[in-house]
Amino acid sequence: MRRVETILARVLRAGVGVAAGVMAAGLALMLARSGQGTGPDWTAPASLGAVAAGLRQGDPLAVMALGLLLLTVTPVLRVIAAALTFVRQRDWPLALASLLVLALLAAGMALGRAGAAP
């Protein structure tokens, strides 16, 4: 069980570290561009498509939004890592519990997205 805890801790640590790095890069980009007089007109992207478009244009807020998305996805990756680890160890009750949690997360995301539609 100690090995499972180590794997899951590494997934969380890596996810948070990458997300923080991306957000810091977005902040640095924003600070670098703040002297250009465009700061007050910036608006945060409100959809995945807007984040992607903003990333293509080098928008600092899109970079920061990507960091937030990565931070949001980190716990989901932890559940996936747990499920895979438990399946590999043939610990079927914990594998099933992890897959159930993953299904509930997916259902919550789908229902949240459906509720957000205009």
C-alpha cells in the first residue's frame, strides 16, 4: 500500500507543479506586456475554444487559464492512476471503487457542462 501512496503523491505533486509553472509563465507574460497599455482591456477566456485561441495568440490570460485547467484535471489524473495501480495489483475492490469515482467525476463534468449550455 505504501507504493500506491507514493505513486499517487507523485501524480498530485507533478500536476500541481506543472499547473503552477504554467500559471507563473502566464503571470510573467502578463507582467512583460503590462507596459504596452493593453492590460485593462484583457478578458479571461470563458471556454476551452477561447483558451486554445488565446494560447495561439500568446494571450497571458489564456496561459493562466490553461494552468487552472491543469490544476483542475490533476485530481482526475490521480483517480486514473489509482485505478490503474489497483488493477495492476489485482486489488479488485479498490480498483472498482476508483473506477466508480472516475465515473462519478465524468458524470459530474457532463452534467455541469450540460447545465452551463445556454
